[in-house]
Amino acid sequence: MDSLQERIAGEIALSETPGSTMKKWRELFGISQVELAKYLKISTSTISDYEGNRRASPGVGIIKRFVTALITMDNQKGGEVIRNLEKFNKGIKTGDDSFYYIHDFSAPITGTDLVRLIDAKIITNPNYLDSMKLFGYTLLDSLRVILEISPSEYPRLFGATNERVFIFDQVSTGRSPMVVVRVAPIKPKLVVIQNLDTVDKLAIKISQIEKIPLLTTRLNAEEIKMRLNNI
């Protein structure tokens, strides 16, 4: 196995809910249960049972077949997901950094789930929240990201995928984080700003143009980690 395959297989094998983790990776690759079942020559109900954690934990052989199927099927479609994952994984730091912290969820959640989990207020684009799938979050010190991170380092902030939430701390108006999002080549699916009573009008406008929902929350960084790191 290459490093990406090892990472996926290892995450499934070590997960407390391996079926949910398998579902996360299948959805991240954009492969339906029907497509996967056809490739593996098994029933969709079998895949559903695994993903619902209704079957015994998959063994090494099943995990290997599953991971190989994801990689092969994506290559057959042009390999876009693999390229993105390898780009995001290059140089990734998954623990505390001086100005950002990354956590990938074991199973995806919707934007509506996130609003509930962090007691957030919706500022823009509420219609997108139910349909989006979020695979993780990145907690950022807004000022230090703006001042210190170089364009080549920016992909590090995305963990395994850009299907994630950016949560900005140390924000005065909300304008600077949204300007960063506006000019960046890769964008998060959702932005959360901490401890802000009034959000800058330009930040709201950028959020609407980019179709990226903007939320605010009163929770501090440690409270957010406590609520989201069990997912």
C-alpha cells in the first residue's frame, strides 16, 4: 500500500466505529453504495450493514479490498480525489500548532449539525447548511494565519479534505478572515467566527458571493474542541 492507502486503512482499523469510518471515506471519494457494491461484487445491504456498524468489525482482508476499491474507482474517474488528498496530506500537522489545530471527523456531519453542536448563530447562507457534508474542522488564530502563513503552506490547513469548517479565533471584525478565504485558491465549505457581536459588512458580502455559510459562536477554543473532537 502507498501512504494514502495506509492512512485510510489505518484509520478504519483503529476506529471505535470502523463502519462509520468506512462510510466517511466512501462519501469523501464520492462513491455511492451501489457503485461500490457493484465493484466489490457484493450486495448494497452488506455495505449498508458494515457502515451502520451492524456487522462485526471488518478484518484486514475486507479493509484492504475496500481501500483498493476506492483508489481504483477514483483512478478510473480521473484520480481527482486522490490528487486532492495527496496535496492536502503533504506536510500535514494533525496536532496543536503555534497558530492552527486540525481535527478530522470519524463520520461526516451537516452544517445544521454543526450549528447545534457549537451553539452557533447563522449569519449568511442558511439554505446550504442541510445539504453540505463536513469531514472536519480547522481552528485558526486569525491574525497569525494572516501574518505568518505562506501560500505554499495554505493547503496544510485543510487536513485530509477541503470539505471542512474553518473556525477563526482572535477576530476583531470578521473582515480579514473572509478576505483570506476570498483570495485563497482552496476554500472551506463553512466559516465560523468566535466571540463577535457585529460582523463586518464586507465579510458578509464575501460570504454571500462565495456561497460559504458564515456563523458566529460564543464558545471558546477549548469548548469547541471538547464538543467536536468526539465526532
